[in-house]
Amino acid sequence: MLKVGVVGVGGISGAHIPVWEAMENAELTAICDIRTERMEKYEGKRKYTDFDEMLNNEEFDIIDICLPTYLHADFAVKAMERGINVICEKPISLKEEDVERVYSTAEKNNVKFMVAQVLRFWPEYELLKEIYETKKYGKLLSGTMTRLGCYPRWSWDGWMMDEKRSGLVPFDLHIHDLDFMVYAFGMPKVSYKYRSKRPDQDFVSVSYDFGEFSINSEASWYSSCYPFTAEFRFQFEDAVVANENGKMMIFGRDDLKIDLSEEAEGDTGNINLPKSNAYANEIIYFADCVVNNKPVEKVKADELRCVLDILNSL
């Protein structure tokens, strides 16, 4: 039975904690946050407001870091130096040099480490990667990815609006799409970039050159109450693959339309998306790597370095 601790009981922990609690081979024994009120609803868990105290008092196989961005690398290193495996919310850091620091610590202490880049485990994005690799609809010609929302005034202590602590839109939102591009298509060159950064909003638009195709990507924190939207549209030689308006669709030649979001009824021949939780997928994957001593191959250090290098240039 894996003994698990979670540090940081903010927004994203609400996607992580239920997964740990549902796993048969893991027990979430303790949680840590400086805000005691955030931990009150989790009954039966030992609660700490000091991370060092938690590490001193408990024995863990895995620490799940759900803290603000600027704390990720330091807390990961501290846990791994005690021989604890670590899964950490994205990004690994705002600084590229922290990639080497974190991964070298993991290697030195013979533990596993993974950044929870959730799109790598998201069914729609996994299917897109598979279509690209198999050339099912021919070569990829172009792509568009968007990740839009409103300014996160709700964040604790205003940390998300503080560029030195969060990195703003590039590191909070755009990182998802860029990380997936690097994972699925390789390391691109930036051919165009535009940013509109103001005290109450932040917007980036970037075109990435992959040689035979390019991908345009937009990300924003608007000052208005714009609803959160995450979509993509990719043009292949023989079809357009689109994840838009809550549906994953394939538009092919001769009026071919396949809705991959619908549940199959009978033997329709449709390839339907699995009904799965991407946050569960990433956590289960990491736990399996720990239990069976497998290398964490889904997220690689050189890919993380590439992503941080590009983000710091925007």
C-alpha cells in the first residue's frame, strides 16, 4: 500500500485528492497547507501547516505537490532528499536551471519524479497524437490551439497575478498547449509571437514552426468574465480533427463526419473516446512507475527544458 501525502490544498488539489482516495493500492495519510480551513473537509487525514513537520512525523512513498508554481522545485527537492517519490503540478519551475536540479536530485536519491502535464494523459489529445503518428488521415498541414479564460483574481494571496511567482499566462495556461506540442510533434521554433500584458489581463499569441507544418496558439486571462475555453483544430491531408464546443469531431472527405464524443450505440464502427479522468490517468501512471520500478518515460526532462526556454522568451 502506497503511503501518500499532499502538500498544497488549493484549487488543483481538488482534482488530485479524490483520485488518491479512490485508488485501492494507495492511502492518502496526510495533507499540508498553511490555511487550516482548506483542510477541514478532509476527515481522517492527519493535517499539517508545516511541510518539514509533516516529513519528520510521517513515512511516505509519494508526495503530491499542488502548491503555487514558485514553490514547486524547492519542495520537490526537499521531499526527494528524504527518499520520497514526487509527482508535482506543472510547471516544474519558472527557471530552466531547476530542471537539472530536480532531476539530478531524483537520480541521486534513486526516486521517481514527474511533472503532472495533464494534456499528455487527456483522451482527446492522446487521440490527436495517435492520428498524427499513424498518418491515418495523411500528413499534418496546420494546427490551431486555444486556451482562454478570465483573470484569476480568486488565487490565494494574489500569487497568480504576480509574474515573479506564477509567470502569468505563459506559465499557467499556454504551457499546457506548448507542452503537448513538444510531446506530440517535437521541439519547434517560434516564428511569430505577440503579447498584450496589462495590470488586469494578459494575452499571448504564438506561431510555432515544425518544418512541414505550423501551429498557431493563443492563451489569455481576459479582464472580462469570459468563460474558460480549451480547444484545438488540426488540418490533415484527408481530414480536419477538431475538439471544439465540447465535441471531438473528425470531418473527412465525401461529407464524412465522425463524432468521437458520443457513446457508441451497438456496433456502429465509430472510434469513441474513452470516458476517463486525465488527472486520474496521470496519477495512476506515476503510481504504477513507483510500484513496479518503471522509468517515468511519459514526461522527459529535455522536453521540459525546451518548454521553459520558449516560455521565458515570450
